[in-house]
Amino acid sequence: MRKGLPLRADRYPGPHFPGVGRDHPKSSDHCPVAMTLTRPN
């Protein structure tokens, strides 16, 4: 999710979370990955 990037991140033109500022407050720009692994018994 890039919605937490500061407003100064001009390479991201998408939506931002409410309250995100030009420099602060902001969130991480890391995108987590989730997966479910199934192993044989």
C-alpha cells in the first residue's frame, strides 16, 4: 500500500490516507506480501 507515502512523494499520484502530510505524518512505503502455504501431511 502506497497510501501512507508523504504528499511530497511526487512519483506516486494515487490516493493517500487521511491525515498524511507533506513530510509528517507518514507511513512506510514497504508493500507487505501475505500468502498461505499448504504442506502435505
